[in-house]
Amino acid sequence: MAPTKNISISEYGYIGYGSSYEENTKYSSAKVSQDQFKELEQFHKNNPDFFEYKNDHTLKTKGNYVGIIQTKNLTLEILPKIYTINSNEKDSRDIFVKMLLTIDNIPTAKDGTNADVDSAKMNIFEIFIKLFIKHIDELIRKGVKSDYVTVEDNLNYLKGKIQFSNHIRYNLAHKEKFYVEYDEYIEDRVENRLLKTCIEFLLSKSTNFQNQSDLRQQLFFFDNVSYSTNIENDLSCIEYLHRGMEHYELPLKFAKIFLQNRSFTPIKGENSSFSLLFQMNIIFERYIAKLLQEQPSILDLQTSMKKQYSLLKECDTNQKKIEIEPDYKMKINKKIVIGDAKWKLIEQDNQDMKISPNDVYQIYSYLHYFNSDTGIIFTPKLYEDEKKVACYTFEAYKNIDTEKKLYICYVDLSKNEIAHNFKEI
């Protein structure tokens, strides 16, 4: 049964029912029926990482997860925390979709959006289905590719080469038959199997009538293709970089996202519940890395430095106990600069900096470890009139001079760029 109610809230938003339901005064929240809340409550019992109780009738999203949760009678969309009570759902969806397309190198229109997708009426999941459909349509227009596939069969005539061991095994009493192996030029190749499997999967999950209709039509073009029985193995075999296969690249990138759970969180529970949730701290970190790669003033950019550097080791065994893991290490004006992405809303009230002290301690330790004088924390821009960059100087301690500086770079996610060029750092 398709969900009967579609609602949107934000990270840290509340969802509940009845007179005890409590709204968040800052983040977007929603009220549902008791039955719908009970379904969500059952989901929470199976998957406790995404909600916590505010009271008996109210659940609060924990933050850092954005996406969709479907139960029998409810589709709950969780939007990025930039979607506050005064924000626009469409803008928040557009920003998130753009971030995800950017990190997976999937092109958008020149304005950074997808004009043919109505994000005011579709939730995040349906938007991605619509984009997948768009690229499958383009693939079908350019042609579903066939390939030579090795086939084994027991035939009444000789074709290809005889498989003698199987021929003896199966045909001792059937002298008229030949067990053979031959190559056949067919559409049932690994790339097409993945796409057909993805279409069928999305058709079973979509609640949008137009998306469902489009997916059904696309299945006809893969009628001679079987379903993938080993998705991980098939994904490792895809070959869209070969000549003539370029139009397979984008559809297969979407199929990988949907089928591999690479960006999504697998959810336990009953078949009636379904969830695709993104970890926003990881998405934001990878998104900033993509934007930094486009900065001409940044050289020797290093990312994904997990497990490369050790801060603390055990004396006897030399075993690593604490690793040091900055998000980015780069050179700007021949100086080493350390960067960290924080999916947090850092607000300023009467010039009072509301960044977490722990984040400052962390970046300070990075600067000492890498002998750097400059650290940058990248964080989403919250207000239109907010400055692009704020600069702070670490205080000297006991007459020990320090020139270490911390920059807070407020990234305007709606513009898909880091406005600051860092030339004066």
C-alpha cells in the first residue's frame, strides 16, 4: 500500500501526535496521526540511531542523517538542517541534490539545478528517481548495447565448440545432441542487468505516479535482459568507459547509488518499512573537497587521510591508539594549511563566536602536528548577510609567540562554490 501522508522535517526536527506533541522552535517539525506515529516508533525500535524521544508522544531526529523513511502509511522526508522553520523546502532539496550530484561527478544544468525536476512537489528520493529516469531515457534513445556473451547449452546441432566433459556426462544416451559452448551477441550483459534490476527496485519503492509510469515503460526496453543475481560482483565488472558506452556512465552511477547502498544507510525491520538516509557529515566533507579541487590558489590538496597519521601510540607495542585525521591538507602561497569540514550551523550573536571549543582544540592540535600556522574550518552559511570568512588569532601562552590563525569559512551552499579564494592567507 502506498503511503497516505507525505511530510517533511529537518535534522533535529520533531515529529509526534496528540496534545503532548511538542514543536521545535527553530527546526522544522510535523504532527502526524497516532497510527502513523506508532509505525515510526516501531521503525525507531529497530533502528535507534536516527531518533530519540523528546516525550512519550514526540520523537526528535538526531541530526547528520538526511533522506527518506517510508512506513505503511507515512513517507517522512528529513531535510538538511539548513531547512529551519523559516526556510523553503524546495531550496533545501535543491541544495542537497546539488551536493550529492557534485560529489559523484554527475552534471547539472548551468544554474546548478535540474530544471525539469519539480523539487517543490517531489521529495528527495523521488527527485533522484526522476533524474535516473531522465538518464535512462537518454540511454534508450542512443541505444541499449549488446555484447558477446559466452553461453553453454545442450543442442541438437553443433555450434561453437564441444565441451567434452559435459557432452559425455549428459549425452551418453543421446547421440543426436551436442553439449557446446559458443558466443552469442545479446543484450543480456552485466551493465543492462544492473540497470534493469535498479528500475525494478525503484518501481517497487516509488510512490510518485509519473515516476512509476515512466519506470514501467523503461522495463520494456530491457525485456530480453535478466536481473542481476550478484550486484556487488556485477558492479565490479561494469565497463562504461569503453568506446560506444559513454552514455551508460551516468545511469550506472545512479544505479550504483541505489543498489550498492554506498551513500545510504541499510535499515533493519519489517518489509513495510524502507529507508534511504545519507550521512551529512560525510556528504559535506566530500562536497567541500570537490570545491577545493577547483580553487586555483590551492596546491597539493590531500583528502581522505584516515589512518595515515598517529597522535598516540602504546609505549611497549608501538600500537596506534589515537589517529589524527584532518579532512584536508593543502598548500596555499607555499604554506601548509589544514582544513576541516564541519556540518554545523555556527551562529554569531553580538560578535560572540558560537563554535564548539572542541572543534577549536582539534584544529589547534592539527596545526602543531603538521607544523602549520593556518587552519580553516568550513561550515554552511546560515544567514544571507553573514560574512564569507571570519579570522581569529590563537593567543600566545606564557610569552611563547604564536602566529597561528583560524579561519571560519562560511560556504554558501546555494552557489555551489567557495567564494573566498584564500589568496591573502
